[in-house]
Amino acid sequence: MPFVTDIAGPQRPVRTSPPLVAGAVRRTSTIDTHPAGAGNSEVDLRARDADTEHVLGEVRVRAHLTDRVIDEIDGGLEKLVGSRVGPGFRSTVGRLFPEEVRRASLLHLLLDDWVGAALVSGYAVQHAAINLGIEEKLGPGVADHMAGICAGFAADASLVPYARRNGTIPSVHGPIAPPLDLEGLHAVEPLRAHGMRRFRRLDLRPDHGFSAHFRDSHVDGDGVETIVHEYTVIGTVDTVTRTITSVSASVQVLPWQECPGAIGSAARVEGMTLQELRARIRGEFVGTSTCTHLNDTLRSLADLDALLDLRAR
């Protein structure tokens, strides 16, 4: 089934990044996934904390997966060999590395975000299959089973009836990805053909405001990078109680026209403490009023806890 355009969502890619000002702290992360043969993938996970003068912390992890199961990994994370990067992985991380979770560390951000990045990396497989004309058909009842997951997969959204009629999940060509601001980003290598990148930036400003940028992108066989998902979030945090006092999310790029219906859910994190943010969003933000990728972006705001500690030091 070809790429569709009539039910596509907004395409307003971010073109510039805010400068990192004196007194601010910035956390960035990338998870790059490259195909490495049938069912295999190589993953490069990187993250950094920095201010205008110093690199305050940096982490890099490399791994090889077979059918999303880790068979090789460096960075002292050998305990994760044999783990599937999917449902239950975050619980495994919490059990094996509780101190990383408690500190909202760079390593925890990467491991926590890897689940979503692995799920989205299926876009590369679908994209290649469509171009080769070998896309697999959905099994009976699969489309109905997907209904209700999120705003884009609501039972009455465009995607679900399309999947029922055609027996496939449609796909969209996103907009060309403007380059990321490399001056404010840790070192990255160019994405290879059919690779995918999950990027995050979180800034804590001196006035207690924060801004976040999230992007999933894909590089096709010709080396063209396009955006699959992109959100920006701004807000404020009470530095004494470490509570989110305001938050506003903006849709930049999403695949389906109903996906922006989830944007109002961002306001529900107001009043939550940074320590409870990840758990409450996982437990409470479900169904068609939410978006999986927005949820993960809101969960990542919990890392403001670590940035506040860094700034205090």
C-alpha cells in the first residue's frame, strides 16, 4: 500500500533551537537505531548534561539486538543481556539499576527512552517494505485490537477504518528534517540509510522556566532524513517543592490528523512533583485522550530534578 497523504497530520518541523544562556543547564540525548541484517539492529545511545562553559556529564552505550533482545551491550550494562527492549524492560532497569532511577541520571534517561525508540524503529522496516512492495498484511481482528490505544488510534479515527479496509497500517512521508543545532548537542554520527534517531533536548533556565524538544526521524535509502514525530514543550517549575507549575505542549509533526487531539493532556501534569511524574503518567495517561510519544516527552520532564541538582552544585 503506498504512502498516504489525505489523513496525514501536521507538518511544522522545528527549524531553530533556543540558545543556551548563562545560568541555564541543558540535557540532550539521542538513540540511533540501524538495521544490521534480518531481525538485527545496532543501537548507539548517547546523552550529555552541559552549561555554557562546561560538560557536566556524558554517557554513551552501544548495543546489538536480535529481534529486540539485547545480545551485546557495553558501558558496564552486561546484566541487561537477554532482556527484550519492550514491555517490562523499564521494570528490569528499575530492579537492576535503582540508583540510576533515583538520581534521574543520563543513563536512566537513555534506558527508559529506549523502549519507545525501539517501538518507533518499526517505521524503518515498514518504510522499506512499502518501497519494495512486500508489506505484510494484518491478521484478522488486528485493526480492532489497536483501536483505543491513543488519539491517533481511536476507533473512529482515520487510521483504524483504513487498516480494516486495506489490511495494512498506512504510512506517511514526514517533512524533511531541518538539521539539529549541533552547537548545543553532544557529538553524534550521521544516520546511515534506513536508520532512525530519537532526539531529546531539555533546558532548565535561570528563571525556573524549562523547554523541551522531542523528535523521531528516519533516513531513507537515498540518505534523506524526514521527521516521524516532533513535539515541543514549555513550562515552569517550583524549585522549592520541585513541582510542575505550568506546562504547554505544541504539535510540530505527527503522522495522523487525529493525533493533535492529545495535546490538551499535557496540562494534566501541572501540580505533579518531579519525583512522581514518570510513574503517574505511565499509570494515568492512557487511552484516546493521550499520545504515547507526548506521554514519554512529559515523563522526561522528571529529569528537571537532576538539572536542578546540577545547577545548585
